[in-house]
Amino acid sequence: MHARVSHFHVVPSKLDEFLAAARAAIPHARQQKGFRALLVLRDDAGKSSTNVRVISIWNSMEDLQAAEQNFYLYQALAKVMSASKGFPLIENQEVLFADLGGARASSGGPAAAADETQF
């Protein structure tokens, strides 16, 4: 598995807007071959900007890279960036270990769980 890890500096008053944009991207992500999961993590609530890390999990590097060629990624990125300061740092990383709960690997589509909070 592979992950796209994006680091954002979100304006605290726009955190709800950021989260709404991330949630709105989920149906499109689920349509992409190899998409497994999406995590949105916050590490410093209450400061002048909130550091948020968005992690999407993919079956393979090929699936992750194919999704980068799809226009939905850039639409989603533009929406979350409207609630952020500056451009995000985006990295692709190999997942060495993951326990995604009940989600099963699927070579042809999204994880088995329909609830995006169930990993």
C-alpha cells in the first residue's frame, strides 16, 4: 500500500469549511481504482493556524499516481486550500504496516466499509 500525505496550515475559523471540503471529496475518491481510506488529523488546535495532515491510502503506487491524473484531486485540493494558508506539502509514502479494521483489500475499487470513519 501507499499513502499520499498532505500537510496543511488551516485558518482555525475555517476548519469546518476545510473538513466539509475533505468530506465532499470522499465520493470521488471512492470511485478511483485502489482507494482504501482517508484520514484527516489535527495536531495543534487553538493556535493561530491549525496544522492538519490529510492521509489517503491506496492499494499501490500506480493507483495513487493514476488518481493524481484525475481532475477530482485538483478540485478537492482547490477547495481545501481556500481554508488554508499557503500551499500544502504533499508527499507520497510507502505504507509499511496498516491495520484498517474491517476494510479489505480490493484490486478493483474502494474499501469494503461504506462509512468513511470506519477504518
